[in-house]
Amino acid sequence: MSPEWQTVWLTLKLAGITTLTLLLVGTPLAWWLARSQHWLRQPVFALVALPLVLPPTVLGFYLLLLLAPDGALGQLTQSLGLGTLPFTFEGLVVASIIYSLPFTVQPLHNAFITIQERLLEVAATLRASPRDRFLTVVLPLARPGFLTAAVLTFAHTIGEFGVVLMIGGNIPGETRVLSVAIYDHVEALEYTQAHWLAGGMLLFAFLVLVGLYSINGRVTGGVIR
Amino acid sequence: MTGTGIVARFRCDFDNFRLDVALTLPAQGVIALFGHSGCGKTTLLRCMAGLQPAEGHMEVNGHRWQDAHQSLPVHRRPLAYVFQEPSLFPHLSVRGNLNYGWRRVPRDQRRIGFDQAVAWLGLAGLLERMPAQLSGGERQRVAIARALLTSPQLLLMDEPLSALDRQSKQDILPYLENLHRTLAIPVIYVSHSTAEVARLADHVVMMDNGRVVAEGPLQETLARTDQPFALEEDAGVIVNATIRQHDAHWHLCRAEFQGGSLWVRDEPGLAVDRPVRLQVLARDISLALAPNHDQSIQNLIPARVTGIAADQVPGTSLVRLAAGGTPFLARLTSRAAHQLQLTEGKDVWMQIKTVAIVD
């Protein structure tokens, strides 16, 4: 595989793993945020939204400190025999999950709060258990939210730069993703290669959004309306 | 696992009121939970279903749903619930909505067939439609069929007609009456409409401020003068009668009840020997000490005063009467009651201005 294609593959792999993990983690979190009356709800909501407003370098900086060999999480991963995460692909996955969390949770949350409590009550009186109600009422009704969440998370992970640079560096085949590669090309004045990658990403982002709008008809997600 | 009937005891504090109810009800026919909005009738219904967590005791035909130690979750209680709004699943067709509960009931516990429910509620032509393509009345019929298809042991209905326009109401009522005759499932029906209660109920529970203030068979309960809350304009009684005679010339027919006969306007479908329910409102009865035929009112019935109580409206009295075995209520000004020297046991003539056929 040429280095360019290796970069593309690594980027897609990172975005794919991040999206799948976030859908699994983000769904219960978004459901809790949408339904709970707990006092922790607002603080957790703010915490989830932090990556939207923080400069990625700030996030990356603290993650680097936490995951470093003498950081709190770094010591944990070492004691579990996982080694240290910075400058590895796994480290990138962890960082991406945190960085893209709001892009999963917010569209899901918005989809969940529009589902009337009444429909769940109806399903309960029709003998559906809580799990059954989630699978047969919530999931189908929140489908546009799931689509929005998946697409936004995927696209946003592909486009991240600051966090990647802070936590992953620029190791070909391990942590060198598209956005970093473009930066390198520009630094080296290799505008042709930069054009290919940048133009490709532009086209990709456009096609993703066109597809999303046409499938959902009306995007009900949180970030774009 | 013995005993028949519905036992419902709940005591529960909410933000603005306390629900404190202990009821033992017959497990048959239609039981109306009746009262002004805010009296707690919907809350009580939700407690029975388990939708509203509350301490209490709930038992249907010897099957305990809730007691001090345990409480079955809603989906384990063999009940059906029809909400005020139809609340159909918007992502499922009519057929999908009907199937939702039907599929979740084990085959050997199904006592109502899919086609049966579809026929009862006249849904045959609508099965492939989506909820958004239905009228309000059609949606509520789907919701009722969907509830029935779980073959419940208790059917709870929370003002199922109140969100509908007049025409849809008139369209659905016959279906409800029909179910009541065809099904052996007890129905608890929340309503604030006297007309609906008069038409559908066999048994009435009147509620006010979170408590039961009167309870019993429909006729007896409506004829009580000590109802702690005013039925206002709607106070009146229900009379069970049978059509006995037609007067084609004057478009009238004679309905006989225990203790007399009432002339009512003839309507298509009122065949001789058909049982009817008549509603006579207290404000439509005036009293006289002797029969007076020099006036327009056609229904003159001898009766005996069995009780007098001050009405909620100042200056008016509710007079309880009996014509044979049938109770009536009349509303008079207190001055009129005084001038006629009405006392318990006095014989009077009821002049009944309007009689409505409710069923």
C-alpha cells in the first residue's frame, strides 16, 4: 500500500471504530440525559458538550498528561499490561471518542426527547418490557437521530487535527491520519499532493451531508438543522 | 387466588393533593369513575395500571397485582388501557399497531381474535393505513381495538372520547356500547360527562379531591341528594324502561318503567319491547300537589317525596322522589318547596318537561 492510501485507510479505520464505539456508549448516555431527573444531569450534559467549545489542543494536552506513563490513566493502563497509549493507534481511538462524544450524544439526545413518554406507557400496557419498548418504539422513532449521530461522528473524526497531533503525533501507518498528512504536505510545499487529499476530503464531506439530508429529509440532529 | 371483584386501595401524596381511596367493585360491566377535572380520577386509574407508582393494593378476580410487598410492573398486569389521546405508534401501520399487543400475548391466553376486534370496531378498510392518514375518531377506534387485542382481564379507559369532536363521539359511542354488551371484561371508565356516564355505566364511583364521595349502582347513586359536590345543571336520574306502545299520529312512544310510564319522542329503532335508558334531569321536573291537565307538559307521574336536601346553589333544594320503585330527583327553589309544604312521605305529581333517550 502506498503511504497515501495507508493514511486514508488508517483514517477510515479510526473513524469507523470511533463511530461504532460511540454509538454503543452514547446511546445509553443520551437516553439517561433525555429521561433522568437526576441532579447530575446538567453537569454531565455540560461535560459532554465541552469538546464543542474547547480548543482541540487543550483537550489533547490534558489527555496527553493523563495518558502519559506517570499520568493517572497511564499508570492504570500500564498496570493492566496495556502499556501507554500516547503515540499509538489505540490512544487515537480513546482521544477521538472523547473529542467526538457531543456529535453522537447531542443528536441522539434531541431525538430521544421528542419521543412522547405516552407512547412508552402505551407500549407498557401492551405488555412490552422496558428493553422491548426501547427496541420497538424508541429505536425506530429515533432512527433519523441515529443516522445524524453516526454520520456526524464519522465525518468529525475524519476531520480532527489538533487532538491527533497532540496525542498521536505523526507516525506513518500508526497515527498518521489524513488531516496531519495534508498539514505535512503544505509545510513541505507539496501543493499537488495537498490538493488531492484536501479536495478529496472536501468532496467527501459534501457528499456525506447531501446524503444525510436526502435520507433524513429533514435533519433533526442537534448540530445542524 | 379466590374471590371475585376488583379491590383497589391507594393512598398517596402528590404535590397538590392526596389520593386516598379504598374501593371494592364488581368485576363486570362498566364502572364509571366520575368527577370534575382535577378530582384524581385519572391518577387513580394510573395507579391501578401501575403507571403511577403509589403505595396500595390492587386485586382483580383474586389475582393480586400489587400489595405492600410487591408490585407487578405495568407490562406484567393483564390489563388494557385506552388513553385520552389515541397515541398510536406513528411508525407502524394500523395493522402494526393492532399486532403490537396481540403478538405479545401468549397464544393460549388470547380470547379475542384479530379479525373479531377489527370487525367490532369497523377497521377492515383501514388496516394498511398509517396513523397520520386517519381521522381522530378512526385513530381512537384503532387504539381501542389495539387495547382489546391483549385479551385483558380489566379494561381501563381514560376519557377516551374527550379529545374528539362531537361527530366522532357520536360515531364511537355505539361501538363502546356494543363492546359492553359483547365482552365479559370489566371496564373502568373515567369521565366527567354525565351524558357518557348515563349512557354507558352500570356502576358509578364519584370522586372529589382525591377521595370517593359516593359509589354504587348507577340509578341509586345518581338519585342521591347528598352528593357532596354539585352535578350542577346535570343532576338527574337514569330510568330503565321498556318501549310498550307507539303513537304514530303524534310521533310519540310510551316507555314503561317500574312505577309508571313516560311518553318520549319516537325515533327510528325504538321497537316495542326494546329496553331503553332514559335520562331525566332534576331541573326538568316540577312538582304539583294535584294533577294539572291544563298545561303543555305531557308526562304527569304520581310520586312520593322521600327526601329533601339543600342544593349547592343557594335558594334551591333537591327533592328526592319515588314513583313505584324508581327514584327521581327534582330541583325546586327553596321557597317553592316551602309553599308546597313538602315533607318526607308527601304524595305529589311530577311534571316532567323533557325525557332524553340515552341508550
